[in-house]
Amino acid sequence: MVRLIDDSALTASSVVANSTMNRGRGLRGVNSYTRELGFDPAAWLREHGGAAPGWLDLCSGEGRALVEAAAALPAGAELTGVDLVGPLVPPPVVAAVPPPVPPAGARLRLVTAALAGWAPERSYQLITCVHGLHYLGDQLGAIARAASWLSPDGRFAAHFDPESVRRPDGSGAGRAVLAALRAAGFEYRPRRHLLLLDGGRPVALPFEYAGADPSAGPNWTGQPAVGSYYRRAVVPRGRAES
């Protein structure tokens, strides 16, 4: 029998509260957002974000991709990163190439907070979560909330592992979850394990979060990840389930 824990306990687990997840990933290059997502976030924002584009990066690590993007985006851009651990004090090593400094007018904010208890004050044209859902308990809740923070012409892109979502009896719920996400307007690209949504909207998925298992073991990345457990939501009598 799997022992499930709630999200407050999960944040203290060694799998989640670590200093390595997504720490040093930059905007472009070998270890980059562009490589992992299949598109350049800064280029996408220049094309779709208008004069004052907004990018929210969930589980942003050191925020290197945001810093680099801020130097490539127009003044007035607002970039926000949210991470449980947050930026760490850099090691005493002189970098060969220092990170670029955001231009005057570009607003860059790195927030140290648990995602489950945080919400933005505005909508964003781009919301990303690069290999971050693997470390959340209520992944579906985070996905639904992010969809509501997205602007009507915005894009949400996150890595998602259907094998990580299970029913309370331990059986896999990935197929049912993907069907519900697609019905809500999401696209799933299995080769990249990438979940996409174009256009912000309210999302109600027919699942109730039951708890998390931090001892689920490695996922397809080879890194330890969290198992997320859900039961089917109870539909009130007299209301048809969509």
C-alpha cells in the first residue's frame, strides 16, 4: 500500500527540496529551454507578445533563461520566475561569460515560493514549466491554474509524464487524464513529453487530488520524480459530467 502525503509535507521531501532541478538551464544552447520546448521562448514572445510581453516560468530554478530573455526583449516586458528553492548564492567561480543584465525597463522578478500557494496578479502571454511538474504533487491542479493565468492569445507549455498520475489503488490513470486534458483543449506531444495549450481559459478536470508519493522513483528523464494520485471527481446530482 502506497503511503500518500499532502503537498505541505511533499515540499520538505528530498526529491522536491533540492538544489539541482532546472538550476542551470539557459535560454539557448545544449542545456536550454529552446532545446527542451522545441521553440525559443524569447523569439515566440517577440512574435506574439506585443509591445509589453509577459512570461511566467514555473519551477524556474536559477532563472537563467529569464535573465537571458530579458536582454533580448523590449523594454516593458515582464518576466516572472517562481521556484520552491529560488536562486542560490553562486559558487566562488568566476564565470567566463557573465550573464546578461536586463535592459532598463524590462521587469524581472524571481519569486521563492511553493507553487501550490502562489498566484500571479496578472495574465501572461507565455507560461512554461520545464521539467517542473515532475516534482509537484497536484500536477493537474497546477495545470488548470496555469491555464487560467494565460492570456486569451497566450501559450502554456510544460513537460508532463502521464505515467506519473495514478489512481488510489495504484493503477495508472495516464490514459484517462490525457483524454480529459485533450477534451479541455490541450495538445500532448509524446516525443517531447510536452503538454501545450493555446489560449487561456478556465479548466475543470474530472479528478480529485488524493496525495503524492515522493518515493515513486525515476521517470523517463532518469531522475527521481513524484507520483500524483487522483480519484474521479464526484459530480453533483442533477449535473451531467462533461
